[in-house]
Amino acid sequence: MKYIKILSSNIKKEIKYQIYSGVFILMIITLLIFSGLNLYNQKKLIIQNYNLFVHTLNEIKKSGINVEKVLMEPLTVEENNGISKIDNVLKLDYNNVALAVYDLKNPGRIITNTLKYLSFIFYSFFFSVYGIYIGIYDTKYKTIKIKAVQNNWMNILLSKQITMYILSFLIIFIVVFLSIIISFVFYNTFSLDIPINDFKLLIQPWDTNIILQFILSLFLSFIFTTFGFYLGILFRGIMYPMLILVLYNFIFPIFGKYDLRNLISILGHKVFDFYGNFVLFKPEMVSLNLSIILLFIYIFISTLFTYTIVKIQSKYID
């Protein structure tokens, strides 16, 4: 009971520090900027698709064909040797506009697209950097010995780790919520230029996996903050962890089907549908169950290794 009280007290202190230091707000602003850029690109996609639709519409009108009749006809796309044959181009262009509008209008689609875009492009870098910072700031600001005297160092590390997970959840939740608001603002700016209400999907796509998508997004943030945190703790500085992070994310190729990035891609394709501006790379297939097990094994081994090293280091801190 005493241990839990001490741990709870340390967690509260860590939460206050991260909020007051600005790192929590900085993470929200950074991810929100990239989410906003994605939504802006979605807005541009609507304009591009609409202009293409208008061009096709004018060409059909010049040919004297009944436009309403064409739009009522079914759309068939045939694939032959990598070449697509479309029998109703106007209907295709119409559907593309309607789908782009729907993606910017529907809250479920906004949540899905925001989570998908951020989770598989930006989480691996920014949440890892977040974890590195949490792992090194006591060393950087020379508060490590003060905290080690006041509390057991292992207790402090655990409180830091739990705090990262709590704030990661809040960061993702806030970014998604604000992204919905931004999307509605973008959507309402169209009413003066484009008759968006004229474009409706007969069959509206709906992601029934939104909760699962949020859980996966949260899980990925936990993975990246954890590995970043461990790198910061082990190296007690930012240079080597950042070098490892940059090399692994941007330089090194994927090291086979058991690589962390490949396993994450497997989970991503299982939970999300990738189309449009961002398509996640196709992974080398491993069973879903094995992918999940391996991810937990990687976390367990890295946790065991890090805390063992820290326990040895803590003798010199105390």
C-alpha cells in the first residue's frame, strides 16, 4: 500500500512536470500541425476531383449525351494486365468527389484517417523522441541524484513510464478531437465554391473498427515511447538515441519479416484500409497472432534488459 502511494505521488509529479515544461503541449501542437496538413490535402483532393468531374461533364455535354442517364448507369472497372478499363468515367469522377467529401465530413472517417496518417508516418519518430526526452531530462537538468535520494530509482522510472502512457493517451485523444473540428471548418469553406451537397455516395463506407483502430494507435504510441525511453535511460544522453532512431527509421532497410516495422505493418493492414494519399507498404506476411506475440516479446526483452542495467546503475546513483 505504501509503495502504491509513493508511486501515485511520483506519477502526479511527473504529469505536472511534463505539462508545466511544455513537452505535453508541444507534442499536441506538433501532431496537430501534421494532422491539419493531412486534412488540408484532403481539401485539395476534393477540389482536384471536382475540377476533373467538371471537365468530364463538359466533354459529355458537348457529345450530346444525357448526363443524368450516365450518372444513373452502373460503374464497371476491369483490370487486364495492369491496365484499368473504365466504362463510365463520369460516374467514377462523381464517386471520387463524393468519397473525398465524405472523408472530410464524416466524424468516423476523420478519426480513421487521422489515426492512420499519424500512426504510421509520424508516431515512430515523434513518440520515440518524446520517450527519449522523458528518459534523459533528469540527467540533463541534474536532478537525478536528488530524486534518487528521495525515492527508490526503480520506482521513479516506473512512474515516468506510466506517466508517458497516460499522457500519450491524452495527446492522441486531444489531437483527434481537434482534427474533427478543423475538418468541419475546412468542410464548411467549400459551400461557396463547390456544390458539395450534390455529391452523395449511394453506399457510404463506415469503419466499424474505430475503437480497434484507436487501440492500435495507442499501442503503437506505447511501443515507440517505450523504446525511446529505454534508449534515453541506457545512454543517458540524446545524441546516440537520436542517431539510432534516425538510422532505423530513415536509413536502414527492413530486416526481414520479424522486423518491428514489418510486424507493425501487418497489424496496420489488418485494422486499417489504405487508399488515397497514403498507402502503407505491403509487409512480408507473418500470422497476426505471431506478430502480436513478437511485439510483446520485444517489449518484454527490452524492459528486462533496461531495468537490469538501470538496477546496476542505480547503485552508483544512490
